[in-house]
Amino acid sequence: MAFDYEILTEITTVDGSSASALYTNAASKKGFLRLMIIHNANTTIETVKLYNVPDSAGSAGTAGVTNKIFEEDLVPNETYQWELKEPGIIMEDTNDTLQGVTSTSSKVTFQAFGGIE
């Protein structure tokens, strides 16, 4: 199967109280997260946390301290580009997820790029 670069996640926001999925790996596919663009559209500092969450018996798992992979404070109007070297973060099981949470709901935008095999 060929490797196609694509947008894994269209521009989206997440909840400010609990982590929610930014990308969910599809059945019989292997996802490769290579680039994440994060923008703080708020007028205050936002803390951004990302989690690489393995599936839980085939269902989406839960974000927590053991699978947190990124935490950064972004000042107002800051754009952060998080680029991962090849192969990036590999998600190979159905419902492996990239999850995120921010300080305030709907104030930080995310867009993920990578490949699907």
C-alpha cells in the first residue's frame, strides 16, 4: 500500500476541561503524525497538552500523565509548529488517538498533517 501525505485533522478546537480526540486512527490503516500547527486565538496565555493515546481493547483510550507527549504555554496570537522527524508518531491500531486539551474551550486551533498507509 502506498504512503500518502495528507491533512490528518482539519482546523479544529478542543474542550478546555477534558482531552478530546484530534485524530483517530482508522481500521486497517497506519497513521503517521509528522506536523502539528497550533494557534492560540485567545487574548490570554493558553496551556496546550497533547496525548498519544493507545486504543483500549479496540475502543478509544483515555488521556493521562502516562501518555502525555507535549505541553506548552502559548501567548496570545502565537502559532506553534511542532514538526516530528520521520517516521513521526506511529498509530497502528484501530482507535489509537491523538488527543488534546487547552486552558479554555474553543480558543486554540489545531491542524495535523502526516501520512496514512
